[in-house]
Amino acid sequence: MKLLLKIFFSLTFLTFYSSANADTIKWLHLFGEDSSQYPNMVRAAEEFEAKTGHTVVMQYLENESFKAKLPTMLQSNDRPDIFYSWSGGVMYDQAKAGFLRDISDVVPDSYLDTVSAAAADAFTFEGQRVGLPLQVSQVAWWYNKDLINQAGVDVSNIKEWDDLISAVKQIQAAGITPICMGGKDKWPVHFLWTHLHIRNGGKDLFLESLNNGGWDRPEYLKSGEQMLELVALEPFQKGFLAHTWPDQAGFFGDGKCAMALMGNWMYGSQKSNSASGEGLGDDNMGMFNMPMTSGGLGDAGDTLGGINGWLFSSSAPDSAVEFMMHYVSLDIQKEDAANGAYIPIVKGADVSLTNPFLQQVAQNISNSEYHQIFYDQFLGADIGRVVNDVSTDLAAGIITPEEATQAVQEAWEFNQ
Amino acid sequence: MRSAKLDALLSRYYTIIIFLIPALTIFTLFVVLPIGEAAYYSFFRWNGYGAPEKFVGFKNYEFLFKNRVFILSLKNNFYIIAISLFVQLPFALLIALMISDKLRGAAFFRTIFFLPFILAEIVTALIWAYIYDGNYGLVAAIWGFFGAEAPFVLGDKDWALVAILIVIFWKFFGIHMMIYIAGLQAISKEVLEAAKVDGAGPITTAFRIKIPMLIPTIKLSVFLSLLGSLQLFDIIMPLTGGGPSNVTHSMVSYLYYFGVMRMKVGFGSAVGVVIFLICLFIAIGYQRTLMRDDNENKF
């Protein structure tokens, strides 16, 4: 009887001990089951569970819901341990308020040596490492080769903004809608205005405005004027203000318009959102960088895009960081790169990129001396959304370039 | 020695107090405290993370009343109220007068007209977003039938609000019709028969007997419609999200987009306080004026 009791207590203790040491890691992401990186996310979770005995719980939220829900979630007891981030201003706000964990002690230098230093730096705040990068992206003009050829446009001649305007006129003259735009979601429109900012103002003016204000300077007014020049041609599909980003991707994939200014995720999204599910084939699609503007202070090689990754909430266990280091690793990134899921940040993984578009983007970013993170993320939720609003208002033709830049300057002052 | 009368009075108050405690606790916890908290936060610049520290006085309110979009959303709420009161309610009353009698087919029409109200507001808005779609929707089909190119009403800043008002009308007139039908059925049959004997036709009966006797019901329906219009949110979100160019916001969707989504909790609280004061003003004003006679009858 005594022996039985001993066994019983030992077993109970063992069960308790092992379960007390097994963490449940809550991982909040925004990749649907049909996205190309999802299979490897599941694989990484399963491998990690088998190796360590911890449990990884994956939680999915759609992009817009994710952004809306996260602030509340982070302050509740139900907060995720790991969640997606575009780095930049929103991340700084979260870090300043103490909602992120400093993981410097958990991430060894040997791991950091394996990832791109610039990408890893994007996930630091005041010397603290608060997250790990996953991928980089770039916004560029995508075009439908058939339609562009039909209109007789040669994209290799689009070097300056005026060339783009001429191309739009030419496409329109051929009876084709020049540009697909998801105006309801607003952020697709802000790429247009802010990429012009990058061309007109360059890195120095951006940093100057960020630190000392001056979002209403002449260089930025010029972006508004250039945008209105384009808008006056009515280049977007009819009803573009009622269309969302998935609509935009679908229209492009269905060949309903010739071009779209979008991040490299357009490649997969135009397929999944098209009516056929096939979208445009690789041979019918092309990409070119945002053209320069005459007299612009930026460099033609400067890029707009993202450095996205994963943040750790203040209560995340060490195992969450260990899991992420397992996921963001050469093996998985190589495979994801080969599948065309994204542009990896682990050194040596980009050689697996077989997709010509992603290869080109990876090349652009590595050649770029100034990779500006999306304005609506980098400037924080407040100023970022003002930028989205005024960009859309410019596209709708209801505000002047002065009003647009003034609104951003006011939002910046309001936040000082 | 206490008199028996005093004892009776005290015991009556004890009962009231004992019954009041649970309700008062819940009301204080979930209504009074949050309002007080919102009022407090509205004096801070605060992004919702950590504790509010940056005191800004009335700056949030100042910014709010100078903000073009907020003024526009106030106006939109005014339009919604106007359409509800002057178009929706009279129409609901007309239909109620037509189908309140126990005629053949009346129950069928009642169900049909009431159906939109049963749908969740989000579902309603999503259905109408498809209807309004200029490529594939019903609007596109109708325009296409006449060989015309369909408009994208939800993306048109002149028409988007009209489109939303149509959905509101469609969705909510059914409930007001039901309220009127209930009121009409409560009218004594004797009165109606007496009128008939006196030679009153259906129109005279409607205007001289039914509508005057329905006044308390109408007042209630006006009140519900007023408050419902001020709270409007979930129909706007899927239809336009306040767009295009922020021309279709209601005060509540404005609060969501400019307070919650932008992580300006202090500013959002100021919007909340203003909405609360407007609702309170209307509710008290309404009770004190239009509902006064009914209240006096009751108490």
C-alpha cells in the first residue's frame, strides 16, 4: 500500500512538474490558411512542440481587425505572447508603454549573426531588442504585360514621373483602365503620395520632418501636385473609393487594369483574389520602380516598403523567443523563399528565391541606401492614419496639396 | 417610542433600499464609473497604453469642435434623425394603418416588412454592399438592363450617405410598424365600431380616432428612433467605413476611427463625452417636454 501511495504521489508530482514547465505560447498572426507561408508556420510550431513539450497556440486575425484589436488585447490577460508587427512608430508606442519584453538576454549573438543586421535593428527600441524580423518588402509598380503592350507602352522608358503620366494617357487612349486602386482601405492610396515624398524629399528631409516637423514643406507640396496631375486623368477603376485592397488585387489578377502600385505581396494576392484563382501568369506580369521626379532630392534607388517581424509582449516566456528563433531560421526561410512566400532576412536564404519578381525586389532592397518603412506604420497609428486619409482625399480630388500637407503637420504637432 | 406610521415608512424604505442595491451597484460599475473615467481621460493626450500622464486640459475638445470630419458627422447624424422622423416613421404608420386589421394576407405583409429588422445589422450592411456594387450588384443589373453603366454609390461622396439612409430606412421601419400595429390593436373595438356607426370612413377614422389614440405609442417610437439614430454604427462600418473621404461618418463611427483606430484614447474619450451629453440632453429634454403628460399620468 505504501509503495502504491509512493508511486501515486511520484506520478502526480511528475505530471505537475512537467506541466508546470510546459508553456503555452500564444502566437497571433495574420496569415490565412491559404497563404503561402502558413504551412511552414504550422510545421515550425509542430517541430517546436515535439522538441520541447511546450504548446504553441496559433491565433489568426485579418489585417484590419488585427490592427484594431491589438491595443485592447495587449492590455488584457488574454494578450498574445508573440504578435505580428510592421516595426516603426506603432512598435515604439507599444515599447514606450511597457507592453513589449526586452529579449536581449534570450537572443544570443550567434543567432543575430544569422539575420540581416538592418532588419534586426528595426526591432530595437532605445537599445532594447523587442522583436525579431521575418521579412522585407518593397512597393513597386506592377503591370500586366498584355495590356501594356496593347497600349503600346514601353515600361523601360518610364524613368520620370512625367513618363508615367504619359504612359497612363496612352493606356487610357487604348480603352484600358490604367491603375487598380483599393481606395476604401486607404493605405493602398498612401503608397502613391508617400512614394512621391521619398522621391521629392529623400532621406534627409524625412528625418528632418520626423524630428523637427515641416511636413508642409514645398517638396511635399509638390508630391500632392503631382498626384493631382495623375488624379485629373481619372486613372483608377470606376468606384475605386468603394473598393478594398482585396478587390484591387482581384481586379489586377483578372486583367481589369494595366498597373497597380503595391508591395511585393501583390504577387500572391493577385492570384488568390482573382475570379479564377489563377491570376496573371508570371510571363504576363512585370514590375518597375517608382520613377524619379524632376528636381527630386531623393535617389532613384531609394525604396519604400516594410521590415516586418514578430514582437514579444511583456509577459512572454523565454520559450516564445526560442520558438521564434526556431521559426525564423535558415531552413524554414529557404523553403518559404523557394515557395515565393516572402523575401527572407536570414542570411543565405535569399539564394533560394526562384521567383523572378521577389529576386528583383530582394536586389532592389539590397542596393537601396534608404529603405523607408511604410509611412502609415512608421509614423505611428495617429499620424499614419492621417497620411492615409489625406492621400485618399487627394485621390478623390477633394482637398488641395496644401490642405493635405497641413493636416499631416497638424497631426505631428498634436503628438509632440 | 416610534409611531406605527414611522415604522411602516422605514420598513418601506428598507425594502426599497434592499431591492435597489444590486441594480445600483451594477449601474454604478458599468455606467457611472466608465462615464466618469471617460471624462477624466478626455483631459489627457493618451494612446491607451499604460497610465495617462500628459494633461492637456480642454485641448481634445478644442480640436474636436474644429475638426471638419466631426462637424460633418454631427450633420450626418442630424440627417439620419430627420429621415427617421419625417420619412421612416410616417411610412411605418401608414403601413401599420393598412395592415393592422385582421385581413387576409396582413400577417404575411407584417412578416415581410418585419424581416429586415431581424437581420443583424452587420449582415444587413454586407447584403446591401453587394446590392450597391457597381460591377456585380443588383444596382449594376438594373442599370445594365437599361444599357447604362452603373454608378458606384458607396464610392461616390455625393451619394454614399443617401445609400446609407436607404438601408437605415429599409432596416428599421419594420420595428416601428410593429410598435404601431401593437398600439392600433390596443384601441378598443367599441370606439371604432361607434365611429363606423356614426358614418366615419377609413380616412376619418385614421385621422380622428386611430392616430390621436396612438399618440403615446408614436412618442415612444420617436424616442427610440432618436436614440437609435444617435447610436448608429454597425451599418456604416461594412458599407462605407465612414468613407469616401470621411463623408459618411456618424458620431460613433467617428469615435471609432479617430479615437480607437488611431490609438488616441484621450481624444476618443472626449468624443464619447460629447456624444453622451448630446444623448442625455435629448433624453431629458424629450422626457420633460413630449413625454411629460404620460409621465404625469403614471406617477
